[in-house]
Amino acid sequence: MIPMLMKIILSIVFLATGHALTFYSTVRKRINNNIHTLRSIKISDDLLSPRLNGLDRPTVWHEFSPLATEHGAVNLGQGFPDWDPPEFVIEAMARATDPLYKRHANQYARSYAHLPLANVLAEDYSERWKREIDPTTMIGTAVGCTNALFCSLQGLLAPGDEVLLLEPAFDIYYAQVQMAGGKAVYCPLRPTGDSTMDASAHFTLDMSELESCITPSTKVLLLNTPHNPTGKVFSSDELSQIASILQRHPRVKVISDEVYEHLVFEEGQPHISMATIPNMWERTLTLSSTGKSFSCTGWKVGWAIGPPDLVKAMTAVQQWCNFSAPTPNQDAIALSLQFARKPYKGFDSYYKYFLEDYRRKRKLLMNALTSAGMKPICPPGGFFIMADTSDVDFPYDPTEKTVAMPCDPMPRDWSLSRWMTQKVGVTAIPPSAFYSTPNIPMAKNL
């Protein structure tokens, strides 16, 4: 009964959203047809740098994307908007590249940042943060937020430096820490066990535990709010407590990943940047992008904003690898950011429209998951929904073996995701993929 019910309800949500089901992620049409070939390539032990030890093994995406294709499942596995950007964003790209508009954006950009984009960002963040942002020294752009993070870690970390991650954590984080020669140290957001709470209350950060993870080798705390994948939005009180801890550890800098800053649903839980907390501006590098906000993840434009020394750590690396983000893309985003502030389709701004659209989708999927026998943990922010699956009865076989499973025996959530793909026709990503080995049991019923 549950499999058929889940399939029917999630199919209804899929159709009702017009291919716009982007919580726990969007329907993915464009599956990489070469995944099977790529994961079968063998590399000799002495070929890869030790910095990549373990990073060439199959990932959760390598396992579940082909599995979804094999079984014809609706794939909610990888998170990108499966539709085109809004019309004003498309028009902005046309203007950026057409000489008729004299944007002069078809050649290399300034390595730090394309100035038209830096100026727009400086105006925006200066207003929001109530602080004057210098577009020439306090903003650096990159090829997406992922690249901004990569360059930042490469610029800040020395071999053996530790980076504190709050898990479940986006899997790119620990990989980039390792490639920079650092060591990831994990502090979990501990679930309360009460799924009636929203994600901000359900996933709690024990401040004493956080401070116990800090050592003389700790160089960076990597913060993510709204949080991927839980949907937690860190409150002003939580951020202030973290700031108080860091005052006792002056060596530690903060990299704050805020790519979901415009996806905060509850008026009582606004997005707050760590850089705005007293005494934190000087030690916080804030990362963001518009890939999700403008539904143009393939354009890959991200940025870092902070004090000049931290921005320099990022740009000093970028100038020796990709040099700059593509100029037309940066210019189009600059134009789009200006347009997005204006009234749009009956809303005060594009951002208000965007938020209401996702609020509707969140409600649809929350209702669908509830009807399917799960207990969704309502996300106040972000792109994802997690759910308590403890009431879902399925033939769990911990002895099953797959190439990408994170530990042996196979975790329950991993087995559940495989079963849903094969028998229900819906693919979700098991949360255990985002935990370090000791904390994988926390994902058991998610």
C-alpha cells in the first residue's frame, strides 16, 4: 500500500509543479549517460596525488542516478531547477553579449570581479548589512560558489589545518578541505527526535560540543545557513553564541555559505549573515550565488564578500587557475540583480515571487510525504526536505553491498532509498551520504 500511495502522490506533486519539484531536489532529466563507463575506469595507485585519496571512488550520485534511469524512477536526486531562467535573466544574457548594448562583456573580466557586478553586489550588501562594502577590495567573483569555496580553502589552509564542518554537510565540503591539505573535523547537528518541530528547532547545535571540537590546529569554521540538506536557518541567538565561542579562539576564521539566502520561508526566522554579528565582520568570508535564485545553475557565477585580507585569500588563488569567471555571465547576473529588486508579476520584487512559488511547492511535497506515511521535517529555508521514515516498513537487507555505500553494513536510509527507486519509482538521496562514518547512525530514520 505505501509504495503505490507514495508513487501516486509524488507523481501528482511532480505534475502539479510543472516539473518544478525542487525539494530534496528537482526532477533530473539530464542523466549522464557515461556514468557507468566513468566509474569503471581503474587508476593506478601511484597516478593520483595523495590529496585525492578516496575522492576518486564512486559517490552517492554515481549509484543513484543510474539506478533511477534503470528503473524509470522519478529522480529527486540532484538539485537543480529543471526549467529555464525567468525571461528577464535570459534577456540580460542577450544584452551582455550583444555589442548593440555596449556592455563590453565578451572579453576577460578583471580577475577580482567584473566591476559592473561588483558594484551591484556592493550596493546590495551595503544596504542589507548596514556597512560600506568597497567593490574593488571586498568582493571577489568566481566560477560558482563551489569554486569560490575551493579558492578560499586553498588560500587559507596550510597542511594539517583543521576545518570544522557541521553535519550533515554538503559532500563537496570535506573533499575540498582534503584537496587543500586540511583535515575535516565534524560536529553534528543533533536531531531532537521530534519531527513535529521545524528543521531549525529539530536539528540542534550543542555549543559545548562545538567548542570541544576546536583545537590549536583549527583554522576555519565552515558554516552553511540556510543549511543544506536539513533546511535549518540559524537564528541570531545561535550565531551570537558561535561568535562568543570564536572570540576565545582568535585564529579561527568563518567561511559562511549562504547560497540559499533568498529561500527563507518564515517571517519570524529571517536569514541572518554571520558577517553582521558583532565582532564577526573581520573574520568572516561570505559566499553566495544566484544559480538557484535565478534558475541558472549552469552559468556558474558565485562570489565572496568580506574584509580585504580574506577576499584576497580567495582571489590570489583564482588568478592562477581560472583567472576570472566568464564575463558575459557576470554581466548578465549584474543586470538581473538590478531587475530582481523591481516589482514582478504582482509581487514587490522577483525575490518575493520566487519565495512564494517555492513556498507553494514546499507545501505540496510536505503533504505528499505525510500521505505516504513519512513525517516531513518542515524546512524554514533552503532547497530540501528531510523526513522521519521510521514508520515506513520495507524489506531492509543490511547485507546488501553496493560500490558507493558509505559503510558496511548498509545503512537503513541507503537501503530505503534503493528500495524506493526500485519498487516505488521515486529516487531520493540517503542522508547518510552527508555524514562522517561515526555519525552515520544519525541518518538511520531520515
